[in-house]
Amino acid sequence: THDISASVDAIYSHKFLKRGRSLSMNAKVDFKNSKSDGNTFAWDWLGDSAQVNQFTRSSNNSLNYSLKASYVEPIYGTNHFLETSLQFAHTIRDNDKRQYLDSACTMLDSVYSNRFYNQFFSEALEVNYRWVEQNYDLSLGLRVNPSQTLTSTTYLNTAQTKDTLISVWNFSPNFNFKYKFGKKEFARIIYRGSTNQPSVNQMEPVRNNSDAMNERVGNLNLNPEFRHNLRVMYSKFNQERFSSIMTGVQATFTKDALVNNSIYDQTGKLYQQTVNAQALPWNIGADFMYNTPFANKMLQFNTRTAVSYNQRIGYQLHEQEASVIEQKLNQGSFMLGDCSKTGNLNLSENLSLRFTHEVVDVGLRANVRYSRTQNNLNARSLSNVVDWGVTGDLAFHLPKNWEITADCGYTARYGYQLDDVDEIVLNASVSKTWK
């Protein structure tokens, strides 16, 4: 196996004589080349025969370049601006996979061999209006992001070439607002969309049987997934008391999410393929943090509270006829399983209190976490898990640079499938430092 990679970045920026007017340009080129050889051998002990005995030789090349230009024009006074940016990106991926039935590479297994050539084009036009004042900064605009995926696949068992073209248009507003209540206090709201392209392994249509019981099948018809990201946050720092508060909410919704489609045959063999989710995966979370000293700053109190919920999407079918699955694969199609929705709720709380003195340090920490998970396809999948623990530590700073330290922690767990076991951990040490 060997890998070669290189990248080049070039940046140009210019400020015009007119205040606020600026131009910036960015160019980037990435190149990667990798070659690898591998041998896979699987033996059926019951049938006393080799199930898989193959040698794989792969070559992967990728070239990616992007160009971006941004321009800012003041449109009213010195605090109103029009921001525009134009971006173009092009990715070329060339993958050649040859699978042989012998280590001498003379007997080609054409069913599992192919040449995969993929091009991905992405264009983005963004226009934003920005309003800047002493206490706030507002940016509002629109982003248009079309993309095209062109794939050419040569199947070595039939010597036929198949071309696939997929075009996608995505639109998303841009919103960024920051308000300053004071020198160390502010609130912020951010929304932005982003695109994620499927990988070569997810798209390459040739079957991969390197694992005898887990065969992956590529999908040429994948769209790039598009993520909507929202974040709201508030932060305040009291310089006189040295206390701080931070809280926020984050949410992500994904259109055309790249998820797994899992099909099991009657022997338990798994066939996996990446598909675009027809349902909408999403997650949302919130957290709150606060810390403050008191008692002449000898005591320090900290707390963090977090809550999150996420919904994961997948597809699965069990106990399918192996002959039917093989027939679908030979026809270049694949069955879609039942939609699996897994919801997961997490709640957590962490508290700590520390006393600091030149002679003694004492700390006490407590934490608790609750997790609830359930899947719509399995009535017995409901899981309620609780973890909690308490830890204390003590340190004495004695004369002559002697120090005695000790800590003790207790952890308890409930709701796991295995027997719930409580733990107590105790540590102690005596040390002396010579200058």
C-alpha cells in the first residue's frame, strides 16, 4: 500500500480606497493517489470448503480544485454592506478495482471488478445584506447551491459502460445575528446550510465480498445530502466576581441523508447499501453552564446541565431469500427495507464544589445521566439507562514540600442488559518534592 497526496492554496485580498469595499479570492487544489493490494480468505468449517479466496488490487486517484471570489460593497453610510460570493468546485475520482482468483493475478473475477469514474460539480452563489452597529451585527441573505454528479462505470464482466447523471438544486437562507449587551455579554443566532457528497465506496456499483457474511453494494443514484444547521447561544462573564454563564440550543435537520439499507438473508448474511433517507433525520440539544467563586474566592461552584434528542434513520429487512437477493443484484437493482426510526433522549447533570487553600484542597463532584432509546420496528427495543456517581478528593500541602493526596469515587449503573455492578475506587499517595 502506498499513498501520495499534495495540496496548494492561494489567497488574494484587496481593500479599495472607498471605505468598506473589498475583494478576496481563494484557489485550492488537492491531489491524492493510493494503491493497495489485499488478500481475503474465508473457510466454511461445516462444509469443509473455501467460501472466499481472492486477491484484490485497487488504484484510486482523486483531484479536487475550487475557486471562490467574495466582494463587499458599502451601500448606505459606513455600516450597511452588500456581500456577494461565487464559488465553483470540481472533484474527479478515478477508481480501478481488479479482483483475482489467484495471488499471481492471472484469473480475473470480473463480477467483482470494475472501473469507476466520477465527477462532481458544485456551484454556489451567496448574497448577504449586513448591518453593523456598535451593539449588534446582522447578516441576512440567500445561498443557492446547485450540484451535478456524473458517473461512468465499466463492468468488466460485460465490458459495458453505464453513464449516470444526477442534478440537484438546494436553497437555504443565511442568518447571523449577534447582540452585545455589554463588554462581556452577548447573544447570537446562526443558521446555515451545508452539502455533503457521497464517497466512492458508497457509490461504486460493484459488489464487495471481502467479508463473507457482510457484502456491501454501491449505489450510483445517490444525491448529496443537505444539512440545515441552527444554533442559538448566550454568554456572560462577570469580571468583578469571575463568574460566567453560557447556554445554547443547537439543531440539525438533514435532507437526503446518506443512511444504511441492510438486508439479511436466511443464513444471516448481511447485504448493505447506502441510500438517501426518505424520512428526515434530526437532532436537537440544549445545555447550560454556570460557575462562580464565593467565600472570598476560596470556594468554586460549577454546574452543567444538558439535554438532547436525536432521531436516526435506517432501512432493514430480515429472513429474505438469498436467491431473490442475488437476482435483484444481477439485475442492477436492490430492495429497500422497512424504515427504521431510532429515537434517543439524553439528560445529564454535572455538579462540582471545590475549596482551595494554601494548606488544603478539597473537591466534591457528582454526576447523573439518563438515556432512553427506542426503535419503531422492535417493540422490545425500549431501553432506559441511568448512570450516576460521586467523587471526592483531598490534598494536604505540608511543610518541607510534602504532599498527601487521596480521592474516592462511587459509580452506579441501572438498566443495562448485564448485571448492574456498583464500583468504588480509592486512591492515595504521599509525595515529596526536592527543588
